[in-house]
Amino acid sequence: MNTSYLPSDYLPVLIQLLLALGFIVTTMIVTHSVGPKRKSQKKDDPFECGIPVQGDARTPISIKYFLIAILFVLFDVEVIFLYPWAVNFKGLGLTGFIEMILFMGLLLAGFYYVIRKGVLKWE
Amino acid sequence: MDLTVLLVKGLIILVIFGITLLIATYSTYAERKVAAFLQDRLGPNRAGPFGLLQPIADAGKMFFKEDFIPAQASKWLFILGPCLAMLTALMSSAVIPFGDSIRLAWDGTNYDIPMQAIEINIGVLYIFGVVSLGVYGIMVGGWASNNKFSLLGAIRAASQNISYEIALGLSLIAILMMTGSLSLRAIVNEQATFFEWNVFTQPLGFIIFLTCAFAECNRTPFDLPECETELVGGYHTEYSSMKLGFYLFAEYINMFVSSAFISSLYFGGYHYPFMNAVHDGLTGSLGEIAGHNIATAIGTVVFFAKIFFFIFFFMWVRWTIPRFRYDQLMNLGWKSLIPLSILNVVVTGAGLLYDIKYTTWLIVVVMVVLALTSNARAPKSQAAPQRA
Amino acid sequence: MSEFLNQFKQLTATGYLFWVLAILALLSAVWVVTARNPIHSVLALIATFFCLSGHYILLNAQFLAAVNIIVYAGAIMVLFLFTIMFLNLRREDEESKTNLTKMAAVVVGGLLMVMLITIFRAKSAQVPTFNPVSFDSRTGLVENLGSILYSDYILPFELASVLFLVAMVGAVMLGKREAGDRHF
């Protein structure tokens, strides 16, 4: 087991990153240079099942997705709070458990409100 | 860290990298063979013996296709999308402990080098971070294509991934409470005896994690981002040649890596029953160094067997369960899995306060009873709805 | 110049990494502000967060580095990307960049810079430097962080959950459409 916990433990991440980047860039360059290139106006259009393209693809989308993303940020931070708590769970004992129940209770109250308001209802 | 250790680490990374790519390549072959087996067909059998050269032929074909970029797409983002998907997939294998350690003798002292690219204190958070970055490849690619199907697929994929990421993180918490460490190696070593495997102590957490892993990999039944009946090809509709190959390849790498995580988090990693007896026997008969290394090799083989089983499981499910509808997918993620995983954390915590490890079986039993009784009460006509 | 070169030669490996990361962080931060395409800005911001995480790792704050990636690069930037995808980018929206807003941005940014510089120059805020005797590599690890957070800083932690509650209600109030409304 590793017991020193120094920044140098992370040097292999750099090696892996360089290796992955090298692989990706080489593959991209090779596939770009060996394939054929034929251009035509119809071919360059976005694919829409063969009918002429109607308008622009980048139109506004349902606000539900946006609300999901906001809820995700909130819950993600909650999960992050849980990590140091879980690691120390045995040391914190009952006090820590009650603290976290309180925290989760407030958060779940909000979650209940969100569900009752029908934000997560898809039709 | 001195240079020798770094060199050995570099070598391990290179080997793991190669194995990852090889397994991902042959997963495409396995997928077709498994599909053929489940559907009583033959599957690929022309290229080489048993069609074994098929993945190489496929890769060659991908390379020689036209590298097509639509006129209305944002060119650089269009190229960046698959690269990001591939990069996040390739980075995730770094923290998996593939085996115990390799023992080298140098100047009379033994060096144990762990079979793991990076052994860090925050291994679980590393996975969580890489998983949370996996959204970008799909989102950037789908948006850059400037195609309606691509954009819809990308947005679906992103909402699906972020929704299931929360339940994924929460289901891990219960394991961390039992282990008290974020290091993957510590979690694996905690499961040294067979009945301490987390799948026995955390059955509910395992099911939640498995479901979320399926959703994060965009595998059936969660493959709505690329569902053909509604969205043509989903986020990769406009992609061709190796750029498409990267998206498909990244999916298979993710499948391999999530199988590895499932095996190491819940199925004891490189542990197997009577492992200590085997280790002692080998070191006794073959000597300290050779015996230890062979014992490590057996552990690694066991670990890969577990991984292959889960890869097969991914494929098995693909040809067994139909795709969800979008509202079903979101309801499952938000209204079932998140509350369930929070309940799982609370029950595990309450049990651990009294040093009982197997409390989550309580939830499983209650759920099974509830499911059985509600199924008996359900009216028959709902099972087969009449067409309007 | 030669003095600078000498200093450069005396750097340790960590020192070189620090400079590389610092320069990368600054370059990508400048890219965030100057990019024409907002998606490029978001991607550059993600790159900046990665450089900052690198700095955290150099400071041995491993948990903070991971959290920075997960929360900022993985969650908040996804939200940004969603928001940008909502906007119609084809329409050249120059009205939001009037001279007044540009001026306001410069003034606010300048004030922030002045504040930061005074803080760093203040005698009372001098950070102690590296001391090999009292150095403990485990200080920034998740175990220590957790035990302090859940004993000494329990009130801020519980208040954070109230903040989450308020944020959730706020998001619902802003985004909720009644039945029959259009969803965009």
C-alpha cells in the first residue's frame, strides 16, 4: 500500500494522458489522409432522411432539460459532501450519522417539492 | 518517485493501454458472436478462422472511408467531439488494480510494484471525475454536427448521463462507509474473504450501480441517445470513418472499464476463494519471488475472467431487454434509483453503527415482497393494453 | 535577464510543473474571454479548471483537486453548455455587449484585481512557507478534511443544505411551466 501521498503519485496520469493523446492524434491524422474526398452540395447538407433541409438545427429546446441540469448540479455537490463523511463514518459514529440525516432530510424535502411540482414529469 | 519505478509504471500503463484497446476491438467481434448465438445464427465467420480477423477488417474499412465533415458543421468542434469521447474512455482505466503486485529482487531487497497504473488516495473520485467528463464528447459532437437528430441525441445523452451519475455516486457511498477509504486497492483488499465481497454485503448498491453503469455506457436498454427508430443514429448521425469509429470504440472501452469497476468494487477484484492457501503453496514450492509473481498472475487471470463475464452480461442484456421510453428512463433514474440509493446509505449507516454489515438485505427482502404482492394485485387487462 | 535565467535553472521539477501549469491556466483563461464562439469559451474554461486542479495536486490537496474537476468541470460546465445550446447562436446578439456593460466589466474586474493584490501584499495574510519539519503529506487528504468538516465546521455544512433547498425551490419557481404552456 502507498503511504507517502505525494504529488508525484500523479505523474503516471501524465504518461497515460500523453499516450492517449498520441493515439488519438495519430489515428485522426491517418484516417484524414487515407480516405477519399469527394464533395457535392447535396452531400454536404445535414442528413434529414432525404428531404430538403428545413431551417436550422440549433433551435431552443424544452426547459425540462435545463431544470434537470440544475438539479444535477445540486445533487452532485451533495454527493461530494457525502464522500468525506462516508470515509470518516466509523470515526464520526452516531453524531455524524445524525448530522447527515439532518442534511439529507432538508435536501430530500426540496426534492419532494420538486417532484410534487411536476418538474420531473415527462409527457 | 525515482526514475526506475516511473519506468516500470510507464511499462504497466503501456501494457494496460494495449490490453484495453485489444479487448475493446474484440468486444465488437464478441458482441456479434453473442448476438448470433442468442438469435440462433452463425455470426461473422468469413475473415480468418471463426471470423477472428473480422475486427481488424472492420478497423481497416473505417480507416479507408471518407473523413466527411458537413458544410454547416463547426469544423473543429466536430473533430473535437469524438476525440474527447475517446480521451475520457482511455483515461478511466488508470486506477484499476489489475492484480496484487509484481515482486522484483534488486540488490538483495524485494521491491513490490503494484499492478496498477496509478495508486492514489482518491481512486474512486478519479473514476467519478472521468465519468462526469464523459458527457462532453457526446454533447460537443452532437452540437457541432448542426443536425436536428444529432442535437436531440446529444441532449438526451447528456440528461441521461447526468441523471444516472447521481445514483452512481450515491450507490458507491455505502461501500466507502464500510471500507473507510477512497483508494480502489483498499476497497479490493477489504474483500479478501469470499463472504465479505461487497455484492453480498451491498446487494442493493450493486444493482443500482449496475443499472447506472448501463446508463452511463449508453447500452441497451438505455441507448436512447442513438435509438434508430426515432433519431437515425443519434449524436453520431453525421459522423463517418474513424471519427464514428472513435464513438463506437469509446463505448466498448467504457464497457470494459465499467466491467472492471464492477468486478473490483463488488466482486473482490483479483481475489478468489482460498487465495492465501494458493499463494502460500506457490511461494513455498517455487520460492519467494517466482511464487509470488505466479500467484499475482493467477489473481489477474481471475480478475479478467470476472471482467469478461460482465462484458458478456452487457451483451446478453442488450439482446434480452427492449429499450425504455424517455419518461420511463427519467422516472427510473430520479424517482426510483436516487431515493433507493439514499435509503441504502441510511440503512447501511444504521447497521454499521451496530457493526452489522448485511442490513441492506432488509431492503431487498421488503422490495421483493412488495413486488410479489403488487404483481398479484395488478389487474390482468393492464398487462396487454388494447390498441386504440 | 541572466538573473532570470539563473533562477529558472535553479527550479525543481515541481517548479517547472508549476510554471507550465500557470502559463497554461493563464492562456486558457484569456481564451475564455476572447473566444467568439461561446462553446469555445466553455471548453477553454474547462481547460482552466484542469490547470487549477493540477495546482491543487502540486499543493497536495488531492481531494480538492478531484472535487474541482467533478463539480466545476463536470457539473457546472455541463449546465453552462446546456444554457448555451438553448440560445440561438446564429442571431448576432450584439445588444448584450454594449459599451456600458463592457465598461462595467472592466471596472468590476479591475476592483477585484486591486483587492486580490492588496490581500496578497498585506502583512497579516502572509502564508507560511514550506517547512520540512512540520510538513505532513496527509493534511489535505479526504480523511482529515472530513473529520474537520464534520466536527468543527458542522454549522456551515448544515447551512449548505438550506442553501440547496433554496436553490431547488428557486429553480422550480423560475423554470416551472404550468400545464398547457409551451416548454421553450
